[in-house]
Amino acid sequence: MANAPKTTAPAKKQESGNSGNLFASLAIIICFVIGFVVYKFVMGDPSNFIDNNPENQPLPGNYFGMVYHAGAVVPVLLGLFLMVWVFAVERFIVIGRASGTGNVGNFVRKIQSLINGGNIDSAISECDKQKGSVANVVKAGLLKYKDVSANVGMDSEKSVVAIQKEIEETTALEMPMLEKNMNVLATLVSIGTLVGLLGTVTGMIRAFAALATGGAPDSAQLANGISEALINTATGIATSTFAIVFYNILTARIDKLTYSIDEAGFSIVQTYAANHK
């Protein structure tokens, strides 16, 4: 009876990449759709305006009406703002799962202690309990450790290289999952402010154009138009601020996991080299 084909690491990586791309594409589209719906039906609700007419000025103190009059850039900014939160939450969930069930630092220290004591099987069991990307990489290195140790005819240097290669290959498979969609947050850091400024400039143009065609200067109307235009800048700055904060926090967490993987992998290689001179 023929054996079922085994899924290779590149195939798994390809599958993970396709699912991640699908999520990103759907999330971006949905965020923009929600942004438009909120702009059109919540902020553009007739009750927010004088005489229940969205063409009129907003009611005094009604910020929804003011934001609605800020222009067509508003739904785009709302979509970008939602994207920051969606992708940040998604990355926090994924990186949290990659960390495993327990504290990563404690896990690495426990693995180092077990390896130094020669308890490879116990270390593998700890990896099964911990789960996550760090545990997956460490477990792959430990399994290769056992494999080369059982092969008594294998040269020590070749065995060390084999262990290092196994750890590197598994790391290369796990790391893209951690860094996926980080480029979206990085893009939102810049594009949020730029889109906000675009909305402000277009809003100012409309305000001054309306003033010019209105005949006598009306300072109240001009001030109202400028305030509506500046709403775009405020929303854009808020989008970029949250994006850069989340990006830095997530990057720091990814760096911590990467360091833990390198630390545990180094311990495995050094322990083998020391015990098989």
C-alpha cells in the first residue's frame, strides 16, 4: 500500500502565506466598506444637520455632522484607522500563540538546564507542553540532536552542521508567520498622516472656493470650513500614532522570540559539541 505524500516545509510555508494574504485582502476591503457605511449612514444621518438635511450645516456641537462635511477623504481615513486596530489585534493574537502556553524566558532556561543534564527526551516533552514557534524550533533541533547521536559513525563536525541546519530551516519556516502583515502597519504609519493632509488641503480649497463664490466674506463660514478640513489631519495623525505604537510593540515582541530561538539553538549546538569531542 502506497504511503500518503508527506507535506514538505516549503508547501506548508506556501499554504500559510496564501491564507495570510487572503486574510489581509479581505480585512482591507471590509475596513474600507465599514468606513464608508459609518461615514454615509452614521455621520451622514439627517438628524445630525439643520432641518434634517445633510446639505445644511451640522447642528451646533454635533461632531458627527462636522466630520461628515470634512469630505470624501473621511471614509478612507476611517478605513485606515480600522485597519490599524484589525491588523494590530491579529498580530497580537498570532505572536501570543507563537510564544506558547508559558513564559518564553522560563521555557528557554528550563530547556537549557535539561540539555546540560543530558535529558533530551524530557526537553522534547517540555517543547510539546509549551507549543508555539519557539518550541517548534527547539524541538526540531532536539530531534536532530537525537538522530545524529544515534548515528555513531557520523563525524562530530558534520553532526553539528546538521543540527544547525535543522534549526535554521525550522526558523525560516516559523519567522514569516510572525512578521506577516507587519508591512501593512508600517505602511499605515506614513499613509495615515499623508491621507489626512490630503483631506485637509482639499477641504481648505473647498472652503475658500465657497467663500469666493459667496460674495461678501463670512468669517464664521470660513472658520467652520477650516475646522471641518482639519478633522482630516486629526484623524490621519491619530491613525499614524496608533500604527507606530503598535508596530514598535509588536516588533519588540518578535525580536524577543527571535532572541529566544537563537539562545536555545546555540545551547543545543554547544552541548552536542561539548559532549561529542
